[in-house]
Amino acid sequence: MVTLARCIVVYGMVQGVGFRYFVQRVGKRMGLTGDVRNLPDATVEIVVEGLPGQVEEFIKELRKGPSMAHIERLDIHDIAATGRYPTFTIEGW
């Protein structure tokens, strides 16, 4: 099985609106692994690993976001899959 990994930075109104919890829920539901964290510049960074089709579907869900969020753009970069994530976690609690 080919595992794809992406680093995604989400811009817009994505802090203080439950966005990290949304990301974690969607990632776990889709069987993906990775983590999500707030960055100091008011963006959110996501590292996601999984099968290519699942990762693409995950990105489609991110573009919608939770109802309180407003997604302006996603910067998406391919990265090397590490397999170090046992599940999908929220960092920076």
C-alpha cells in the first residue's frame, strides 16, 4: 500500500472556532494519521498520512471546514511519509 504524506497550512478564520477538533475528527473517521496544531501567525498546520484517495478526500473536507470557520486558502506540500503517527492528534494543548 502506498502511503502519501502532506503538510497543509490553512489560512483564514481557523483559530478559536473548533477547527483543530474538526480536523482530528475527520482524520480519524477516514482512517488517516497525523497531527494538527495552531501556529503563532493565526494559521493551522496539518500533517496527514494515508492512502492517496483518502488524503484527497480529507483535503476536500478541509476546504469546507466547520461552520464557524472561514477557509481562505490551503498551502499543500508533499512530504515524506514517516509512519510515526499512531492516530490523528491535536498538538499544543
